[in-house]
Amino acid sequence: MELKDIIRNRRIELGLTMKQVADAVGVSEGTISKWESGNIGSMRLDKGLAISRVLSIDPRTLMGQSKEEFEAELDERPDSVWVPVIGRVAAGFRKIMNEEILGFEPVDYDLAESGRFFALRIAGDSMEPEIKKGATAIVRCQQDADSGDVCVVSIDKDEATCKRIQKTDNGIMLVSTNPAYLPKYFSAKDMRDERITILGRVMEVRTKF
């Protein structure tokens, strides 16, 4: 498969428009269109790295470089990469990427290297004062986490919520920091039946004033 097809197919698979990718990478929509038409020669290394993160493509494949060539130019890599900000979460990363994208947030490059990320706009107040309503949570996609971690979880395969998890011998509890909300307990059977699913761990919270 040619590189232009890799870019186009991956963008479509993730449910992203050319404009959304262009905004995340920092180029014009016309540039994305050129890349998808096969005009890759003008792609700079920093833009190649950025689009590789947005589309989760191996950057060496995208840039057509050998491992040695790629590593020799790592000093030119960007300080951050961009991840999509969404207003809600469905059950599963593919559905996450098909949700309406509200914008993009920069994530430190070294952190972004640790996995696949999305950003979630917090709608409720159940985690206040630790996480305020309207804040943006930077979330690394993962299906498990340690007791005490703040995670995004899906309940009954419906829209997800942000809670601190506490593991027990027989299940898991979802704990709010707002005392107005009582903890919710799910048994090991609930977990096996996927009544509750961990979608990712909150790695950073950003509040804008």
C-alpha cells in the first residue's frame, strides 16, 4: 500500500476530516489533500512526526526512513503532539474517535510515546474540587489501572464517566471526590460481563480560566 493510501485510509478509519488533521498537524487542509494525493516530497520531519501521532502511524513508515535515519534526526522532533478533545466517551476507542471532536490539546512528546491518547472535556461535578467541571482530562487508553488511579470508565457500555478506582478482593469501586456522590461498587462478575470497562487512565488535568 502506498503512503498516500496509508494516510487517507487511517484518517477515514479514525473518523477524522482533512481539516481536523490539518489543524492538529499545523498545516493547511490543502496540504493534507496533497499528501493524500501522493505529493509527500514536501513533508517536513516535524510535520511527519505530528501526523504520525494524530493517525497512530509508525513515523518511520510515514517518513520512508530507515530506523537509523529516523533516530539520527530525533533531535528535530516537536516538543509535543496533538490529541483530539471530545465531549463525551462511548465504550471503546474506535467509538471515542468517532465522537464529535471539540478541538485538540498538545501532549508532551515523551508522554505521548507511552501509548494512545485522547482528551475528555469533563461535564459533571462529581470529581470536584480535584477535577472541576469544564476541565480537560488528558487520558491514556488502557484497559487496566492501579487502585487509586483516576480513570475514564464505561458503565453498562453506555456513556462513560471519570472516577477514582479502588480495587477490592471481589470487585471494584468508583469513588467521587465530591462528597455529594456515593461510591459505586461493581463485582468481579460485573467486570467479566463488561458492565464496567476501564477505557483509560487520566494522566493530566487542565483547567482554563
